[in-house]
Amino acid sequence: MTDIDLPLPIRTELTAPYWDSLQQGVLSYQKCSHCGHAWLPARTECPSCLHDQWQWVPSGGRGKVVSWVVFHMAYHKAFESRLPYNVAIIELEEGPRLISNVVGLADPNGLHIDQRVTLRIEQEGEFSVPRFVAG
């Protein structure tokens, strides 16, 4: 690991429930009370119907790989020691999508479309972050 600080998310009043749930071992997403649409990342209104009444809902932590890229070059010094690493779009079984990583792969190129993944929460500085493992 490097002594260069990782770029970390900015915690806001809107995103605090998301980060708090991860700290407690649960990945949560927002769900519209009007149309039932579910989404990530956090926002003040439903991206489907623009209704402003929603709730935080816990995910079961299972999903699938929609897309990914494997980085072989670090575009930030803090990631040099992690090369190669992937950045993946994960679709949760409940519908929301998020950008994350699939970790624990023997081959960093070993991902495929619709690959099943399971949540694994890891610590990065003061934040618990959602990552996924194959299976």
C-alpha cells in the first residue's frame, strides 16, 4: 500500500444513511414510495417519476456483473499498488446499479457478463465500501 491518500467520497446529509448502513454491514438503496423504482446513488427525488417521497431499503447483497473494465495503469498514485484492478457495474437483484469492484479473483480478466456476485463490505479509511466477490 502507498502512503498517498485514497480519494474518498464526501459524506452529505443525503448520503449519510447509505454510509451508515454499510458501516453496519448492510448495503442500502433508495426506493420510491410512489412508483416503487429503486436506485443508487442517492438523490433527492425518484429518477423515474420525480416523486420526492422515498425510503432507504436494505439489499440482500446479491447481484450480477453488467459491465467492467480492468485497469493496468494507475490514473491516481494511490491505486498503483492495486494494479491490475477492475471497476464494475453491478446490478443488484433488487434492480439498482452501482459502480464497485469484484475482488478476490485469481485472474483480473476473469469476469463475464451476468456473472453472479455477492456483497463483501471492506474498509477504506473511515468508510465502509461495497465490493463484490464472484459467486
